[in-house]
Amino acid sequence: MTSNTTSFTCINSQIEGKVGLITLDRPAQLNALSDGVMNELSAALDNFENNENIGRIVLAGFEKSSSELGERFSG
């Protein structure tokens, strides 16, 4: 299993085997979505889309911070 990590300012992006993992990393802002976060998410997703070995993508928040995205989907 190989690991490939790319660091951005607001997120961390890595590949573990066939899984692309994106971690929101703005705990002081409770991982709130901003233009910068959205731009970085888009870039990370583009990188994953261009990698034919990735079969799944996981989006997570760093530490105990919530995110607007999680709140939207939790009902």
C-alpha cells in the first residue's frame, strides 16, 4: 500500500492505496467552508479524478471540529 500526501493551506490530501483522503484542517475556524477551502477541495478532487487507481474518496474533518458540510448532511 502506497501513500502520497499533498499539503495545501486549508486541507490535507493523501492517497492510501485506492483511497483518496481529504482532511479539512482549519480547527480554529471549526473547519468552516470558505472560498479558499472550496478552491483547495476542487484542486484535490481534480487530482484524484486524474488518478485511475483511486476507487473511493473520503472527506474528513481534523480533530473535533465540525464543518458546514457535515451539518448540511446530518439533517
